[in-house]
Amino acid sequence: MRKRLAMLRVEHRDLDAAIDALTAAGSQDQLQIARLKKRKLALKDQIAMLEDYLVPDIIA
């Protein structure tokens, strides 16, 4: 699971870089940017879910 979490974080970071590059280049393909952002948000949700599973809340 930790390996999967690391892979998701790398993919999330790569998507962030791709979005920044497209935006900085003045890309007119807003649909592609929107799809990348949607995928990035989905990855963020998956990362949060795995982190919650690996580090459960402990009430002391």
C-alpha cells in the first residue's frame, strides 16, 4: 500500500507539472487542462484515502 501511495504522489506531482507547463505555454486546449485537473483531484482523493487507511485516527 505504501508503494501505491508513493506512485500516486508521483503521478499527482507529474500532473501538476504538466498543468503548469500547459498553462505557462498559453495552451488554448482548455478541455485537456480541465481533464488533467480532474484527474489530479481524483488522485488527491485516492491519496487522502490511503493515508487515512495507513494512519488511522487514534483518540487518546
